[in-house]
Amino acid sequence: MIKMIPTRWGILEERFDSDPLYIDSQELQKARNALSAEGGFLCVVKGAAGTGKSQLVYKLCKPFWDKEPSFQLVQADANIQKLRLEIFFYTLRHELGIHQFYVQWQQILDWCEANNLQVDDVILRELLFKGHSSIGRIQVAMNQLLDILILLYPTGRMLVLDDFHHFDPQSQQLLMRLIHHKLYQGDKVIISSTQDLPSDFAPGFAQQELHLQNWDEDTSAHYIQTHIPNITRPAIRLLHQICGGNPGFLSDLVSHIQRHWPSAQDLITHQIIEDMRAHGLLPDDMENLLRAEYEELEAYQQQFVRIASIFGRPLRLGELEKVFANIDFALISRAANELLAKGMFRLEPASNAQELSFVNPLLGEAIYRSILMGEKEETHRRIASFYSSQNSDDERIWELIAHHWLQVGDKDKISWWCGKLARHYQASGALQLSLRMWMHLCEYPKDAPSLITSQLNCAAIHLQLADNDKADAILMRYQHLDTEEGEHHEQWILLKSRLYINRSQYAELEGFLKPRRQRIQNLDIAEQIDTAHTEAIVLSMDADAIESRALPLWQKLQQEGKESSLDSLAGVIGNYYINRGDYKTALTYYRKKQKLAARLKDPISMRIGMAGMGIAYSRLGNKDKAFQHYQKALELASQSGDRNGYSKVLMDLGIYHRNEGDFHKALECFQQSISLAEYIGNKLQISIVTYN
């Protein structure tokens, strides 16, 4: 059980306890009551930076430090936004003490086995370390990561996510599913975020949003007078105007006045505030306030702060000596310890190395902007060159290197490192992170062809994310490629085809491809276009087109041994024949899909093939074989953690039992399917099961 005050809160505990929190007392008490009551409950703390989100989360959690339910705190910050699947690695560090993930991989597998958790070693390695996997295998790996997280955030503990918006997209996906699980088990969850959560984030569960915002003048006055009793109303009004009512900024302004003026004895007037501003003693914005704190430091302390602000991630003291051979490391170590004592830096919890980061990330940003360009560029280059020479296979180091070359603006280095990360992220399903890298490559292209390549890759990811308008805008910008020859021309045709398919414009796709398909020379692109075209034909339910185009392509792909494309098509064609009532032909294609998926080691495709065979056998009247295949499909879904597939197979079994007249078993299967669909938030599946 977690009874200790989290490290980050330990630094801020005195301030969080002493500073007033201005929020509707009834709303706050309502949230506290719900956190103490039975049943699942989600509390969302929302507000802009500096409005007191972390302080409110602290106050909500404090009553549970010494009583049940205990809580697990996960705190994110801007440093981790670029790190793929950080919630998984963060959890291994904090809960299992594992830091060298690749080296200690067997230890992770042993832990899974000891906890009766079935995981696929190869599929997990592909996602976590290699970054090359199929969509189905990525989904299986994500399911297994979720199972590990569920064990490490067990039922009975409150889950607290501070600054949820800072997590990478894949981590957010895992966390949203973990939150559903926690709520479903009757646990409490607290989230703070600057961003709105999806409206259907946790449907069907008790929840409450506590919205923090900048203070009005009366609230600012109450706070100021609590700390500076002798102050005039015009002075209060002026301080409120300077900070714009932002609680964090106002708190720092008040502290600054207390340090630089005898506010306990003197009467603070608006003239004094104006004089302090005129003499540079009272900054008029948050950035200048932070810089003023920096200016009060000793020179060697300032040097440490500058290095930390340029480094751009938690700073390892041990590596600092290697990167900067010319610095006085003893003096830098002294600065680090003193700044830790001042509360300006904090030690990263659960780290196996002495890692330091800013308590207030805004301080690092403010100091970074004040450093001369020459010093910044030299430091960025030194850091990038050092880590580039380490030949690391850790994508986090690649991200660090890419960041520093981006700051230097070295197009050759950016092309190499951002390109490496873009392809790695894209292959591992981290599409948003991949898109960010391709966009960097658009900003720093080596040449005109490189720019087109990066732009088309951006369009490809937009299409994968179903962001069709953004993809269309890029394709329109490069419309001239339609009349040219070469790789970019062919890729443009492929992407335009996918855009038509995404928009279900099958007739337009047919007209688009007819004069262009024969011009494609690249065999891989031709295969992708043909496969996508065939899927579109089948989905259009145009029988003539299917007989004349889709089935001949199937034969061609068989001859060429294109198993991945065949696997994609088999299920679509099988479903087409089910809808036509040709169950024997459907059975043939689903059987082929199951065998192809087995060779490709894709559990989700195997489940689809097995369930499709069950449907075909059921329609053919072979109930025993239908039931057997449904059971096998259910087992496959269970083994791979495919909750969505499990819900679908339960629905198929419900239909089977209903048709057999066993309405009690049918209802049981339907209810289980709906329950699981609700748990994972699949509204479409809920509606389909309800209809059946």
C-alpha cells in the first residue's frame, strides 16, 4: 500500500497546505463524499496552467494517506510528451523497480508468469523495442500491456493522474482503458488536465468535474491580504491586473514582494508597486518573475540552470560530466544539491540514476529563451554529438538526439534522426508521434524531393487517423504529381485512392483508377492499390465488379504469395458471400483467412477467421461445428486479450443459442457481450447486440 507522500508533493506540501484553494465548498465536499463512498467514481479537475489543479488533486488525496483506499499517483509533465508508451515504462520503474527494460526483459516475463499472466514475448518485443509489427499484432500487444497495467494498478486502490494531457497518445489510449477497468471494478479515479476529455470518456459511471479558473479581483484581494495584511485596495487591484487573476502567478508575485520589501511593517501602496516595477524589483509578467528568481542565484547555480534548461529532459548528473568535459563538475554537483534544497529542482522518483528536473517547468522555458543563441546552439550540438556517438538502441535517446539537432537546425542530422524516428513510430502504431516527426522533416527538408516525401507521409498518417480533410489538403497541394512520373506520382495515386475509400466514394475511386492503374511500376505500391481497390469493390456489393475484378486479383495475389494482402481480402470476401447467402463459398474464404493468419501469427485475424467459419457453419445448419468454431474463436480472443473480439464472438454465440431456441443461454451471452462492450466503450457493438 502506498502511504508515503509522493516525492513531488513532498516539495510542495507546505505551500499546498498553506495556500488557500478557492473553489465552491459544496462542490469540493461533494467530490470528497463520492471518493469515500462505495462504487466507481471519476473526478476530473480541469483548468489552465497555474490555476491550482495539482493543489486541488493534493487536497482530494490527502485524506487517504493513512486510510483505505490507498492511492497510486502518476504525475506527467512536458518532458514525457514525446516518449512513446511512457505510462508502461513509468509503471515498471515505479512499481517493479525495472529501469533497463531491454536488459531486464526476462525479469518482466518472469513477473508475468508468477502472476499467471499470459503474454506473447515476440509480439510484445516487436511493439516495445523493434517498432515493426502488423496492425493486428500491435492491437494484441496493446491488450497485453493493458493486462500488465491492470495488475500493477490493482482493484482497491485509487488511481490519480496529474496532468493527464502530457501523456503521449498511446499512453492515453492505455490509460483510458485502464480507467474504464478501474471504474468498472468500483474504484475511484482522479484526473487533472488542461484539456477537455472526450464527452463519452466514461459513460455510465458516476463522475464530477471540478473546474478551476483565474480568480476575480475579490478572490485575489482575499489571497493577497492573507499574506500582506497592510496593503491598499489600489495596490491589490494593480497586482490583480499584472497577474491577470492567475493564482500561480499571483502567489509568486506576493512571495517576491515579501522577499524584497518589508511588507510585514510597511503599508504597501500602488505607488510602491509601481516603483518596484520601475526599478525591476517586481516583474510584470510570469516570465520576468521567473528570470528574477534566476538572477538572485550564484553564478555557478545559474550555469547549472542554463544547462538544465537547454538539456530539455531530466538531467543525469553522471552523464553531465561526460557531455561537458570542460566544466567544474564538483561545483555543478554543489549547485544541484543547493537548488534541490531551494525547491527549484526535484529528484525524479524511482530513478536508478540521480535525475533532476525543474519543479516548475516554466522556469526552464523562461531561462532557455533568455540564453544567447550562440551558447544555446553550442550546447545543443555538444549534447547531440555526445549521444549520437553512443550508438544507443533506445528510442528515448533517439528522441533526445533528434530534439537537439532540431534546435541546431542541421538538416542532414535532422533528416537522419527524425526520419529514423518517424519510420520507427509509424511501424509501431504510434501514429501521432510519427506525424510529429514527419512534420519536423517538412520544416527542415534537405531538398525539394525530400519535402514532397515528408508531406506525402504526413498525408498517409492523416488517412490512417481518418483525418481526411487534412490529407486532402496535402494531396490537393501536390495535384501536379498526377501528371508526372516516378515514386512520388505513384504514392500520390495510392493516397488519393485511400482517400476515396475512407470517404466511401467507390464509384469515384473506380473512375480515378481506370486511367492510372497501368502506369504504376512499383510492384509494392501496385499491390497496395489493388488490395485497397478490391476491398472497396467488395464493400460496394457490386456483384459484377467482384466477379470481374476482386476474384481475379485474389488469384493473382495467391500466385505471388502475398499473404498479408490475402489475409486482408479473405475476411472481406467471406463477409460478402455471407451477405449473398453463399455460405459454402464464404466458409472457403474464412478457412483460408484462418490459415493465413496462423502463418502470419496474427491472433485477431485468426479469431475473425474462426468466428466467420462458425457463422458459415451455422447458416449451413451444421450447428455442432458452428459451436466448436465459436468456442475456438472465444479462446483465441481470450488468449490474446482481444476484448472487442471476445464481445463479438459472445454476440455470435447469443445468435446461435437464440436460433436453437435456448433463449436463456442466448440472453446470457448477449448480456455478457453488452457488459464487455460497455466496459471497453464500444457503443456500436452495444447497439448491434441490443438489436439482436
